[in-house]
Amino acid sequence: MKLRIYLLTLLLGVLGFAGCEAAEQNMRETALPASAEAPAEKTKAESHGKAEKEETAEPPLLPIDASPLASDDFILHGMALGDRVDSLIRNMGVPDAISRGSVSDTYTWKGFTARVNHAVTEESAWKVMGKKAPPTGLTEYRSERKDLETLRGIHAGSSREAVLRAYGRPLRLLWDGEKRDFLLTYEAGDQEISFTIHKNVVKSLHVSYLSEKKKTETQERHDFLPKGDFSLAGLSLGQRFKDYSFMEWERKMMNPGEEIWYYEGYGVRMTKKEHWIMAFFLTDDRMLTPRGLAMGDDQSTAEMLYGAPQKLEMDTSTGSPRTAYVYFSQGQKEVLILYFKNKKVDGIVCAGNPQRRK
């Protein structure tokens, strides 16, 4: 079976990523809008991830820490949730500012903010807040400082991949397309820690009590990937594509029946008229998978996040051999393929499985 499209070919019984070069042979490229960059600059933007990595020496990868989170993982610079104000000041020094409130006070230092709850009786809590009394003492903090490090070695300025290798697969990954930020969140007991990622580094980390237990897909090992793994940038396979107002496409390619729209770090393949999403793929490290993986990540990071593939293939469609890890959804209607070259992620494709009819 042969797919006519550009980025996906049938390879040894599974989908394969043929690459953008193959796509351009079969599709007509549209002109960029006036507000977009020139084609030559776009080529530079598309190689964003590779260019930066060539210019900057990469720090050594952290070893993968497979241990589950414990209460100590929410301690920063000797500060733990529930600590009293005097303990906080002993660790951080005299605050630059204090904002007093009826229920809590906020203490601010350069690059660090902490909220401390007052002791409140149950009766007062129900009267003032309409709910039971919150925990007393330090209830949340946010750090943007490189000198304040978690017990797993993560601080502001650490790489996104270092977070993954230190903490594992995040319980939730949220994308703020307007700010170009990603939020990776982890939980244990009644506490959570989240890392705001911008341009592949930790911009800030935030630790707090859980206000309520959020519903998340189980992380137990299954034979098939859950539905959430077949989505990207808020888009899902089979839905009708809707362009984001806060993000301009970089270029478009089309033939009589299909189109590919390229954005920052990813592309979307869709039908020509109705714009039903058929596939999406990553082009550089400006976009992440729902588990936080990006182009250029180490193969061991991908294996830690996704586990063993259901199929292992060799891809030669790009002229240079690549290993292909193939994962399926329940019923095998969707397929996720991770490509590796020189032990690094070299391609990520998510698409409907052409061998399965609906």
C-alpha cells in the first residue's frame, strides 16, 4: 500500500516518516503571508533546534532516576511545605517585600515568592472561605533562581530533558501557545511540583499543596498507548482543524486532495476541503509530545517515557538508516512512530493507521 502524501509512507508494513524533502516533491508550496518571515529565514527557523545545539555545547545528560516521588522531592533549599515563617526567613534571609492578607501572607525575594497561611479555625474557615481550614504555614512557593535546586538536581535554567530524566513522565503537560511555554506537573500524596519550560529550559518551578485531586490517565504499563498520546498542540487526530489566532503558520504545502500547514516546531496534515486532521509531526524542538519528548532528545529518554515499542523497524526512506519505534492505540487505529539516528530522536509522527479501516 502506498500513501500519496508527502510525510508518511508505508514502510515494512507500518507508517514511516519520509521527511519534508520527500513531501516537497509531491506538493505545491504556498507563498508566506506578508507578516511572516521570508523563505530563507524560514529555512533558518525550521533548523532552529539543530542550529542552537551546534553553537552551544550541551551539558552532560543527567542519569535517569526511576524512583517514585517522595515527600523529600518537594523540599527546596531546606524549605518544605508546612514550614513556619521563621524557618523560611532563616533559609532565605530578610524578604524584600511582604504582602499581608486575611488568610495568608506573601513573602518576596529576588526570583523567589512564598505564601504562608495563617492558623485558621475550622469555624472561621467555613465562615470566611466557605470551606474547611487550609494547611498552616508555607503552602506554596515559586522559584526562578538558579542557585535553589531540588533534591533531584533541577533548578531554573535546567534543561527540559533534565527534568524528564530526573522526574520521569509528567502526570500532565500543558501548552501555553501564546507564551510558548510548557507546564510539566508531577504529584505525590497531597503535594505537586510543576516546571514551566520556555525555549527548552526551566523558567520557574512551583511547589504547592493539591487543592483537589485532578483526574489524569493512569501511568500503568499497557499494551497500547492511551488516547491522549495521539494529540499535539491541543489537536487530535480525526478532528476538524482550526487555526490558532495567536500563532501564524510558517508555510503551507498542498496537492489537490490534502494540505500540510507548518507551525513553530510541528506540522499538521489535513484533508483539502473539510480540514480533517490526518496526521501531525514534529519538525524541531519547539514543540513537545504529550509526554514531553522533543526532537533531538536522547533515545534513552524516549524509552523511559514510552517504554518498549510494539514494533521495531528500520527506516531507509530518507537515505540514511534510522531506527523506528512503532506504538499503537487500542484497536490500532492510530500509530505513533519515533525515529532515532545516532541515538537521538530524529523524527516523531502521529497518524491514523492506513492498515486499519474504521
